Amino acid sequence: MFGLCLISLVLSLFLPVSLLSAETITMRTPDANIIFDGSLSGVAREVEREYPSIRLDLERTFKWESDFKPDIVLVKDRGQFRDIVGSDIIVAYAVPGRNLIVLDTSRIYAKPFTLETTLKHEACHLLLHRQIEQDRLPRWLDEGICQWASGGIAELLSGEDEGVFAKAVISGSLIDIQRLARFPSDEKSLVLAYQESKSIVQYIVARFGSQGLLALLENMHRGDTVQEAVRRTFSISLPELEKAWQSSVKRKHTWFLYFSDNIYTVIFTLTAIITIYGFIRLVKKRREYKDEDSEDHERDHESSG
């Protein structure tokens, strides 16, 4: 149901006034309050359709109830959104303390984003912070889990993600996990921080399974710090986990680097092997043909005799 309400007045306390105008509408649904400019009614309707299933999917994944009703603000103007976040590469953000999600609708459909994946990522932040105290949830784990839950999608738009991470692995310039409790502000380091966070959580799931990751979160929900939860859940320390993860990604990217640097040698070797194999098959076929031809001549000779 559409209608103006007091939520707009509340939002004005922590959103720039320029985002709220006479055209601002609030759609109040059983699951969320959607605040938007009148021209974004189509996007608002999509949020209304998508959010209930996103909420249920996150509840099934984490076994936690989403016992809150978020405010979802749709921003029409890219410049206004950039003024809020202070960055050109951020497309959405969440404010857990206020159960708030803000989406830049001018870019949430830019590949690889969809409204569903972006909204799911931000809703995941709200759920995690609802269950785990903020000072117990380091940024790398927060962002890594939300990327895992939303299919690897982060909140930033950049075409250099994998390249930045691979170069950092190969050059030995990964950011220490302790420094990832909070993220850097410069763009290149920020991209690397997101990629490291995703990689660490992917490593945890690959080694301990998704149930291991959920057990880690449950221990933190009960009051453990991340260091205590890692020790209790995996029987190793956080530095040991970090060292094992780094060894894993170094092996992977070292082979990739070797292949990339020696691509022409690899192609030449494969071509040579294929050529030799083809030659051997040709020689074999010729011998078989000669043997068959010889047998035919012998049969012809015997029949004529």
C-alpha cells in the first residue's frame, strides 16, 4: 500500500535532505518499508516482490529469524548516492543499527548485479549484525559471509577485482587479516579487502563445509570473539587459519602465473604432442592398410592358382 508516512521524517535525521522531496513515497509492506521517488515505483514493486523470498532464504541459510522490518531506500540519482558514500564504486550499503538498506538504482542492474543479489547482500548484513554484536564481527568476516550468501556479489562495481587479488597473492602483498577488521578507504585497497574477505570465507567453506561456517557464527552469536570462535570451532588459531588460507591461494595463483607466463611454450608443447600423436596414428593406419592389401594379394594369388 502506497502512502506518505513519518518514516521519511525519521530518515531525514541520517540521510541527506536532497534524497527526500515532495515526491518521496513510502510503501509499507508486512516485510519492509520501501522509500523511493515516485518515478521509481517499478523498482519499488520489484523490491516488494523479491524481499520476502530473500528474507526466507537467509533464514534457511543461517537458521536465524529475521525479526526486524528494514527501511529500504531507493536512490534515483547516482551523484546523490556518491555524495553519501564518498565513492564511485559502491552501489549499495546497509546501516545495521538502523535496519536501513540504501540502493543506488542507477547501477544495481549493471552486470554482474541484479536487484535480488544486491538486496540479499545488504539484508545479510542486517541479519548478521542482529545476531552478533558489532564489536565481535570483523569486517572481513561480515563482508566475506555476505558475498558467500549472495553468490559472490560484493557492494562495489569494479572490473579489476580478480586482477588486484591475484597480483597481491603473487607479490606477497595481501592485507593481514587483523588489519581487515576495518576496511581501507582508497579504492584499490578496498577492492582487495573485499576479494580477500570472499576468498577467506570460501576457504573456510571448502575446508570445513558450510556447517563449519555456521557453527563459527553460532559460537560468535553466543558471545565468542572471532579468535575464540575459530579456536572452538576448528581447533586452530586465527593466525593458523590465515596461514593455511594464504598457502592455498598461493599454490593456486602460482600455477596460474606459470601458465600465463609460459602460454606460448604450453601451446607449442601441446601442438607438438598432438602432431606426433597424429603422425603415429597415420603410420599405424598405413601399416594396417599395407597388411590388408598384402592379404588380399595372397588370397587373389591362391584363388588364381
